[in-house]
Amino acid sequence: MTSHFLVYRKAMGQYTSDLESLKSHAVPQWYDGAKFGIFVHWFSSTIPAFAPVSDDPFTLAAEKGEREAFTASPYSEWYWNSLQAADSPAALHHAEKYGDQPYEDFVPQFFEASQGWQPERWGDLFAASGAKYCVMGTKHHDGVLLWPSATPNPHKGPQWTSTRDIVGECAEAIRSHGMRLGLYYSGGIDWTFQGLGIDGWASLYGAIPQDDVYHAYVDAHYRELISRYSPDVLWNDIGYPGFGAGAADLFAHFYNTNPEGVVNDRFDFLGVMQGTAHADFVTPEYTATPPLEGKKFEVCRGIGTSFGYNEQENDSSYATSTELIHMLINIVAAGGNFLLNVGPMASGEIPWIQQERLLAIGQWLQVNGAAIYASQPHEITQLSTAEGDTVRLTRGADGYTYAMVLGRPGSKVVSIAGLPTGDTFLLGYDHQLSRIGDDIILPYRPDSSPAFTLRIQ
């Protein structure tokens, strides 16, 4: 009876900033079951749209050092910071193309370019991708606001605030297709306050303003975003003033407004790892390895090597649709969500190469979605075929076992040792399959689809 009373009190808006109260918030079914979401990085940095095409910053830091990872960042949205190192690829590119033009000049150019954006096309595309939620960027590290905020940037004034409600129009477009809304906000880094010239992990954390003025500024923004757009996800980046303790009151306010809302771990990444701060899910980036045993996780990455649009990228630097679908399968089989980023051009146009990937994922999910959506990790998480192809298993919302084969067999017979027994079907085909021992007789040799799925019931 006590537990039911607690759930009732929470539903009635009784969360407090106490850590135990926040930890009592359960990951809602909608988020755990969504599995696939779209991330959007569309900021003023899409005017220069430049970064060197290389490994992700974490690999760069491990192999070439922290300075290389930050000053030669493959993330185009870090362009302003990269300019601070005179020998960086971005600084050399900027000098050649823009001379001594300041980054600030890109802000009005971006707002002008965004005036022709058609948000309904985003909604159509994201829905066609099979994504169940979208996390829209509202403010990145350059401090530019993508909604007509009542709390403008104190250092840059109203010209740093969009007069068009980009956030609101995106929210309307994706919700018209039944998708949930998440909002990204850079709480820890705002280069209009301090911190430009980050060249390592220490200077990254040292760049987070901890004063009361900045804390009040970001708190006002978050509460305004909650009030205006009723998001289901608060996706913070690179810390927060006061870290976990500084965000606790905001979390309570958010949960009391939306008990089915979720917050990520980047308000206080280290505190979440140590168990001294709260988060509903953790956010590995450009890796599918869950960082915290038993914790809901969401992998985020770009289709290419950058989150923001980078003109230097082409088909060779973008992950293929097969690679992305395999990522989705492996992440979901391990219990995670996949938040795949799109980087629109300054005009709001999503590059065709990126659209192709999203549409391919959506086509695959139309046939194989029962193995993904609302699934749970199977007690047998991974097998392999006799030919060496990986097989990932999930437990579907219908209780059946789903086995996704990541490869194309040499014939219409696929042999999988250890596959659970039961009536076996091929998703996309209506008749039951024959099984002889470990051998499953398919109706045809599968084509070059990234994966095919067996249902055992």
C-alpha cells in the first residue's frame, strides 16, 4: 500500500530536489520503448560549416592528445573554439576564406538563411525514418538562442536571439506525426560568458561558469523551455552550474510538470557515475559501450564525423545505412536507445546523403520494427550463424523471441546453433518456416538488406 501511495504522490507532483526523491523517478515506458530518436544540431556554425574530417574527439584524444582533439575537432559546431588556436585547421581555413571576419558575423547570416526553412519537411522525414522522438537543439556553446526568449543573452543582446520560433515550429512539425519532443541545451558551456580556447579536459570543465548570474540565466531558459514547449526530454550538455546539486530543483520542477519526462546525465556526468547525482539515462557518444552497468543508456552520434553540418564531408565519411542499422540493432539488443544526429545546412535543408540514410532505416524498421520497438534484451543476447554472421536477439513486446541476422547467408538455409525452439517465421513473409535442428529453411536467399529477422513463438 505504501508503494502505491508513493506512486500516486509522485503523479500528483510531489517530487522534491532531494536526491532520493529524484532517484524514485522511474524511466517511463514510452522512452524505454522508443529505441530510435533523431538529434538535430542546427546552429550559426552552419554558415562556415567547416571542420577537418577525422576520428571522433575521444579517439583523437587517446591517440594524438587532448590538444589535437579540441583544436582540430571534427565537430563543426566547435568552429568558434577551434579558431582560438592560430595553427588549427579551422583558423587556417577561416583566414583564407573570411580574413579577419569575427564569428559574430555568422549569427545574423544564419538567422537570415533560416527564414526560408520549412519545418514540416523535417517532420515528414523524421517520421519516415521510424524515429519515435526528436531532440532539437535550442542553444549550443556559442550561446545563440533558437527561440524568442524573454531572457536574452546579457553580453550579446537581442541580436543573439532568433525572432522566428525555430524550436516551437520544429516541435509542432514532429508532434504532428506523433513523435515525442526533446530539447538540447548547452548548460555547461556558453562562450559568450567564458571559456573560449578550450584545449583539453581540464579547460573544458574550467569553462563552466559557476556564478549565480549564469546559474539564474540557464535556469530561466530551462523553465521557459519547459513552459513554452512541454518537452519530454531535457538533454543537457557539458555540465551545469553547481552540477547535480545545482540542477536538482530544476529536475523536481520538470518532473512535477511532466512525470513522464526524462533527463540525461550531462548535468553532472561524474556525479551520475559516482551515484551522487541523478539522471534517467546516460549518453555514450560515438561508442555503443554502455558506461554504467544496469543504467538506461542512449548512444548519440552524427551520421558522419560531425554533429553540425560540415561541407568537407561526403559519402565516404558518412556511415552507410547498413552500418547505422547494425548500430541500431546492437544498441537495442543491449537495452539502449539510438539518438542519431542530422546536421542541416544553414538554410535548414537536410543534406541528401543524410536523408538517404534516414529513409533506409525507416524502410528497414517498417518490416523489422517488432524486433526493435518496446523490446527488451533477451536472456540470450548474441549468437552467430554457421557462416559467422552475428545474430542479435531481443524479447518483443508480444513476448516472442526475435533473432536479427546481420548478414546475408550463402543460400536460403541459415544455421544458428543455440537458437530457441518454437514456431519460426521470417518478418515480411507470412508462412511458417521449416526447421531441421539448427537449420532454418528460408523461402528464398535473403537479398543484401542490412539484416533479416526471425520470430520464434
